Amino acid sequence: MFLCSYRHLNLTILTMRAALAVTLLSLALLGCGKDADDAPPGSGDGAASDNGGTVVIAASGEPDILLPPLVGSAVADAVTDMLFDPLAAIGTELNTVGDRGFQPRLAERWSWSADSLSIAFHVNPRARWHDGAPVRARDVTFSHALYVDPATGSPIAANLASIDSVTARDSMTAVFWFKRRTPEQFHDAAYALVILPEHLLASVKHANLKSSPFARAPVGTGRFRFLRWEPGTRLELISDTANYRGRARLDRVIFAFAPDFTAAATKLFAGEADFFETLRPEQLVEIAKHAQLRTVPYQSLDYAYVQFNLRSRDGGRPHPLLGERELRRALSMALDRERMVKNVFDSLAVVGVGPGPRGQPT
């Protein structure tokens, strides 16, 4: 994810969208178990197949926590995305406006009120938590209350500000009520809010969630279950074979931890991992030296920007130069944005045309 913010030199007009993030993976992506001695049945060293296997992901860092409302790192986000489901997921077109670009997850269907100020989500009756308990509308109302409670301290709470309340119409239907109509109100309800198990977390005080056992060994609804977390070494997930969306095509996913970005990439180049999500432009040269590796570009909603520092060092007065709007405008117009993007991202980004990613319709 090429999302960069430069603290002191900010150019509001210079908004660069990372149009092509790059994934680096082994050609034998789905079958490269590095520790086959304790791999589950079906994993091995062969090529990809429908019969499972183990994939090792090089991770630049270790998760801070595995509880979605409190996740604060990219690695933790990647792990929890595999463990938990929202009500609906963003589709391949990356359209987050309205609901046409979304695919069902825990909600098998949904319906809008005539005034668009409420959405009723009908929970898939086949959905189960990894401990076997059924998913119910009460899990949805519980999750919303947990996210927005100040005691929880979730950084996501601000994204749910347009939601007035969530109620359970019946055991399988949760209704979101909105304060106002917005282009992304469906996104906020269906995707920003990850559904959590009431039966496992109701007894935990929200202020204590971060230190709860669940935060490091969670129970979700995703296609993968939590298996174990070895601090400083790796985290393992296994396929939820009875998942309501069908069994995953892999038996196991291992996140192999590295202390930083360079060390994580080195794991892949050394054959110690099968997959690394993003690369820096300068590493594209290194890939050519490894015949067993290939890159796969994919669309991303991430964008980077540089912004003018409008305040002096003490923060109380306008900057003596950049505080002038006319000077900022002149500097922005004088910059060669195409060359700046090329210099920072090589061929992996394009110049933005507005304050948001091109992949997000407005």
C-alpha cells in the first residue's frame, strides 16, 4: 500500500493515487509449505490446486492486536480481514458509493427504506462463528454499540458518525438508521463495521477489550480460523472447512514476521516465503534476478499526497511564506507532478486529479 504523508512539505494539489500496487509472489504460490513436517493434510510443495496447500506471507512487522475495532497496523488488518466478515464486501470495481459495487457477506441481502434513511440487512442463516454459534442480528447491534462506545477507543468510530442507531427487527434482520443521506452510508454500515460475536464479548468491559484473550486469539466468521500466534516469529490461520461461503482453497496461511520492510522482502528473495504484498519501485530490478518470482499488479484505493505546512514551527502563526495562498498556488502550478510521481513511485502510480482516488466514483 503506497500511502505516504510527508509531515513538513504538504502540497494539497499534489494528490497521487497508487494505481498499481504490486504483489510479489512465488510461481508456486498455493503449494509452497515451508514446514511440511507439521503441515495439515493437503499441503505440500506442488503447484496450485483445488486441494489445499500452505502459503507463507512475508510480513513487515507483527500485528498489534486482532480485534477489528482496535486494529492499528497493516499486518493486523490483513489477518483480521481473513478471520472476520462484514455484512458486505467491496467488489472488484472498487465502487464504494451506494450499494451496487458490493457483494454479500454476512448479509445475504438488504433493502432500503423509501427515504434512504434506513437499510435492513438480512443475515445469512447459514453463517456461523468459528465456535459453531449462529450469527444473529444481535451480533450486529452489539458490534455497532461496541465500535461507537468512547470506552472502546476505536479509531473507526468517527467513520460511523452518520449512523444514528442499529436495531434488530427480528433475530435475522438488523436495521441501520441514519442521521442523513450520504453517498457512502452503505459503505459505513456494511463494510466499515466488522461484525463481532456478542456471546463471546458481551461480558468484557469495552475499556478492557485490548487486553482481553479474544484480542490475541479471536473467533470470527471468515474462511480462515485462528490457529496460533508465536510472538516475534509467525501467526497461523487454517481453513474453516464448514464455512457458510464454502471452504477456502488453501489449508493454511502463515504470516512470517520480519522486523521491517527490507527484511520482509529479503525473506521472499531468499525463498523463505511465497508472497509479499507490496514492493518499492527500486526492488523491481531485484525481481529480474529471481526466475521463480513474478509480480502481479492490482488496482488500489490508496493514494499519497504532499501538503504545504501552513503554520510556523510554534504552530500558532501562519508560515511566513507558505501561509500565503497565492504563493502556494504558484508553487503548485510550477511543479512537474508527472516527474515527481515517477521519481517516487516509478510506474506504480498516476497523478491524481482531485482530493480522492480515481478508482472511487463520485
